[in-house]
Amino acid sequence: MIVIYTADGARGTTKDQLQAGAIRLQVDTAFLSDLSGDEIYHRLSLKLQQGQPLDDTDCMQFMIAPLTYRTKEAKQEAVRRAYELSNLVTDEETLDFILPGIIVFCEKIIDEQTYIKMRERIRMTRMGREFEAEKRAAVEKAMMDGEAKGETNGTVKAVRALMASMKVSAKEAMD
């Protein structure tokens, strides 16, 4: 078992072994106070600005970096900073992992405004994907329907079906 201590916990103030009669529990400890949130953010920022993908270690550090600060105010500012830095993440799968991770790890310190922004962003990325999937499905269905009816102009029918599903008129599409 591994126990992770936020920056509030310091080496030498905790025990890594618990003895209860004949049972002995040994844990590995990790102290976030050993890490520098500023260095993590700087490294991640450079990596994202250069268009490099984040690996698993980067993603985990992205999520726990706010907990490397000692005061509640510094942690809250670090959560806001993490949210702002997440704007540079272009891979939605990575973003869908990082944002909920920050919320879970930092649930006791995240301020309401930042929480709402993160939830909205998570919802929008998922909605965007769902919307795109619905559009593709509508186009495929219309093309298959057209082919089944022997129509050679399935593309026109697919575009009309797509426009109908999006509630867009031909005039609006042309604009």
C-alpha cells in the first residue's frame, strides 16, 4: 500500500508501519512536499507550448501539483493555474483524464468558481464529441437510406438529413 501525503505532511512526522497485535501493516510513503509545484507547472507549460504530448507521469503530476503547496490559498491558486494550463492541452482524451483528476484530488480545496469552470469544460468536451458522433451517424444513415432506395445521389440526401438534425435551413447553411 502506498500513502501519499500532501505538502501538509512532512517526513519524520508520520509512521510507515502500524503494529496491531499479530498484524503488522507496512506502507510506502510519498511526500508531495518533496516536489516543487512551480517546477512541475513550468515543465508542463514548456512541454505543452512546444506541442509535445503529456505522458502518464505528466498527467499525474498535473493533477497533484496543487497539493504540493502548503497553504490553502496557495493550493487554490495552483488549482486555478492548473485549469488555465489545461487550456494548452489539445488531446481531449488527456483533458478528459486531467480535469476530473484535479477535481478528485483537490476536492477539499477547490473554490466554487474554478470547480464550475472545470465541470463546464468537461461537459463541453464530451458534448462536442457526442454532437460529432450524432452528425456522423445521421450522414451514414442518410447515405445508407439513399443507397437502399437506389438513389445515386446519397450525398445530397445525407447533407439534407444532417442539416435537418442540426435544425439548419439551406439559407443558414449558405451564410
